[in-house]
Amino acid sequence: MKKLIKTTSSILLVLFVSGCQVQNNLTTPAKPKIDTTLEIVSSDSLRSIPDMTAVAFEWQKVDDPRVDRYYLYRANMQEDGQKFKRVEVIKNRYTTHFTDQELQPNTQYTYALSAATKNGFESRPTKSYTVTTLPRLDAVSYIQAISDLPRQIKILWRPHESHRVEKYTLEKTSPATSRWSKLKTVSGRLNIEYIDSDLKDNVVYMYRVTAKTFDGIDTLPSEIVKAQTKALPFGAENLVATNNQPRKISLNWEPSKSKDIIRYKVYSSSRANGSFKERANVNTDVLAYDDLVNEDGKIVFYKVTAVDKDYLETSLNMNAVMGSTLIKITKPIMTLAQIQGEKAILNWQSGDDRTVSYIIHKKIKEDLFNYKNETYTNITDLRYEDQDIIRGVEYTYRLQAVDEFGILSEKTSETTLILPKLQEVN
């Protein structure tokens, strides 16, 4: 009995000392007005059921007709020590149950309950009643992140064993940052999979999952797992482009080092650092491509990428390989152009070892405005005698070399010859 009186007196002293710190919306007086004649709530009748963020109370009502309500006092033992604060006014003396909410998990609280009149007088409080809220639920026990998927990572976890769990919060980060960001809320305790997509290639990401109860309480985060997205495939190896074929550039390469390639793509550009456009798409059993270019001496730059089974393609950020069509042959060198007798004589030298024949372009002046053109082909000598000329007519000649592929040189400069008319004898 003495111990009970000492405990009760201690509570009264604490209530008196800390009264000015009580929540204002409960209109706690600076000094509680104690009426020792009011019936006290039975300390032995006080019962409780703790949860993680709430404590439910039950007590035996008082029969004193002057009592109109109850005052509930609480102290957070970790933060406040024995400093009680009035946390609730229960405005009906017939009420015998109340739930104190918005508490912290795994925290020790001490309570006291007093009976009060309508005009603010209250009885002595009950003995201090200590209760500890339940700890947070354990973290999800197993989580896995699957690597080597194309621009995505699959995250799996084991369903939380508590049926109080309503959903999961999935977070992610990367080695480039220390900040966690919310990725997805997955509703349903048994929904345990999420695929994170639209990711960068060959990048490591880290994940953790937190379960949340139906009343909004988070478990501890799971362990951190990491996974890496699939790298882009290697491109074709040892690409070679020709420079000695007529109006064609032949490409050859070796297979990519990546194992799951399904095709190759050929890109070309007129500049090494220009914009590359796709020219061809070939199967993996094809390691060559002929680019038909209708131009002599045309320079083209090439890149060959690989596409894997997940349709990931090699980055175009690679060095280009240069190829070219066979250049034009050099034009012949005219060494003689003159009239000898009644013939036009043309002599020349070869300008290129590739030359196999020559073309002579002959232009005949018919009048002041009109010309007639004639062409002589397949000439293999280095001299030509044109006997088909008329006195007084202007003839213009140009030479052109031809190689074995039919590639033509540029034409030589024009050479003009005239067989003079005979003078009339008077």
C-alpha cells in the first residue's frame, strides 16, 4: 500500500511539474486541479494490447456521478523520461476502451489515467502503467536481381511472412550516386516481381525492397542486391574495304566475338566523322558485302555492327574503315598533231600503265554554227593517221584512254588542224 501511495504521489508530482508542457489543444492547466474526493480509476483494472504504432486500453469505469470524462497521460520513456503529457480527453464516463495511436514502434511508453469532472477537476491518477509497442516487422527475407537482360533488370523477392503486409516499396540506386530513389510500389503481399526497364547498357544498379503494412508501417529495408544490364555486342572484327575495283567496294570481315549474334549491319558515309546510314543487313553466315558505286575514284567510309538475339546493336562509336572505287586512269599525252600531205597525223604517249586502248574524238566544223562529231574506238597504237579530211575544213581532235574495265580517262585538250585549200592558178 505504501508503494502504491509513493507511485501515485510521484505521478502527481510529475504531472504538476510538466503541466505547462502538455499539448495546448487538450487545454491542460499549468497546474492540474486535483479533487481527492473523486473516485480513482482502478489501477488493477487497467489492461492493454500493444501494436507497432498503437496501444489499445481497457479499464473499469468509475461510478462517481460527478465524473464526466477521463484524462489519459503519456510519457515516452526514451525521449521524455517521466515527464507526462495529457494526450487525450475521453469525453464520456461510460467509455472503457481507447486506442492511443501514431506511436513509434519498439518504444516504451508509460501511461496514467484519471477521472475528471466537467469543470476540470480530476482524481488522483492510476499507478504508472508501462507498455512497449511491438517492434517493426522483419525485413523481406530474400531478394534477388537478375543480370544480363537487355536494358532491364528483373527483381524478385520472397513474400513477407506477415499477413499484415499490404504492399512493397522498391528503391534503386547506382554506384554513381549514394541517393536512393523510389522506383515502384507493388501492391499485394504475394506480388513479388518487378522488371526495371529502359535502363542503360552495361550499367550496374542496386535495389532494396521495404514491405508496408495495411496501416502504413514500413518494415526494415531488405538487404541490398545489385545487377548489371547486358552489354552491347561487339562489332565485326578486322573489317577490310577494297580500293582497286571498278565502281565497286568489297567489304570483308571476321565474326563478332559475341556469341549470340543474329545479323550484321553495314553502314556508310562520305566522311569519316559524318552521319552513317545503313546500307545492308546480312545474316551471320555472310561475312562480306559488295557496295556498288557508280562513280570512279569514290571514297567511302564503312562501319559494320552486330545485332544480338535481344536486338541490341553495337554502338556506332567506332573507327571507320575507308574504301574506294578504282580511280580514273591518267589521260594520254599528245606529242604531235599536224597536217602531213593530205593527212592529219596524231602521235601520243600513254599516261597510265592500265591503258589498253584509246578513243579519238573528232569534231568537224560544217559551218559557222554547226559541228559534226565522230568517234574512233579500240585504237591500240600510239599513232593515228586521219585520211578522211577535206581541204579548208577545220578538224578538232581529243584523245581518251580506256582500261580493261572500261574506265575512261579525262579527255585531252582540243587540238585543231586544217588542210589548207589549194591556190587557184590564174
